[in-house]
Amino acid sequence: MILWLTGQPKAGKTTLALNVEYRLGSKCIAVIDGDDLRKGCNNKDYSIEGRHANIKMAQEMAIAFDEPHRYVIVSVVAPYREIREEFKRKNRVKEVYLFSDRTDPNKVSEYEPPLTNALYLDTSRYNIDTCTQRILNFCGFSSEEPSYCI
């Protein structure tokens, strides 16, 4: 399954991706971070085309890593709803929309929040552990079930 964390810059995507990865343990096969992708591919293009390229690369990597009974976590801004919706229609994806009341100078003005089939999570209202548990519950782990493997 692909866990797709999306939202504005500084909403907590990378922090929560890493925390969820830790909690999933061996059930997580990869974490794909948008900032790391941009660095690795030297993509400093934040135009619509540059953003599309970064999103498509994250999607292709997630598909390549996806395995039954394992998780791939993607944390990217991915501001364009239709690209995310098309990806969800074709793949096993759980989308989590992270937002906060923090202001950031890199805010993406054209960001389009999901309309359906997504968990909305206010990261300025809840701490990391609460956010992580809500994500794990959304993915099908009950609060009683241990979510990490040792």
C-alpha cells in the first residue's frame, strides 16, 4: 500500500512520514520524500511543469516499491488534486492531507486540498504521536494493535 502524505510546506509531512515509518518497522519498505527527490535529481524547477515532474517521479518510485502487505510512504507537497486523484484511482493509495495554521513563505498558492477519500489532519492542533496514531488507524491498524515489528 502507498501512504501519500500531502500538504503545504512545513505542515509536517517529512516528520510524520519518518515517525510512521518507525512505527511500521519492517512493514515499511521505503520513504520517498519530495525534498530528497528534488535534491537527488537536481530539480529546482517549481513551475507547474517542474512540480508535475517531481510528483510523477514520486509516483513512479512508489509503484516500483509497492508490495503486498508492505507500505511505501510518500511525503510531497503535490499541489494538484487531479494528479493525486488519478494516482489513487489506479493504485492502492491512502491519502493524508496535512495542514496547519503555521505560516510559511514557501506556501503554494495553487494548492488544491483533496475532496474525497483522504484523512484531513491538522498538525498545529495535534502532537506527533496523536497524528501518527490517526494515520495508522486510517491505514487499518487499531489503537490496540502494535504497529511496529521488532
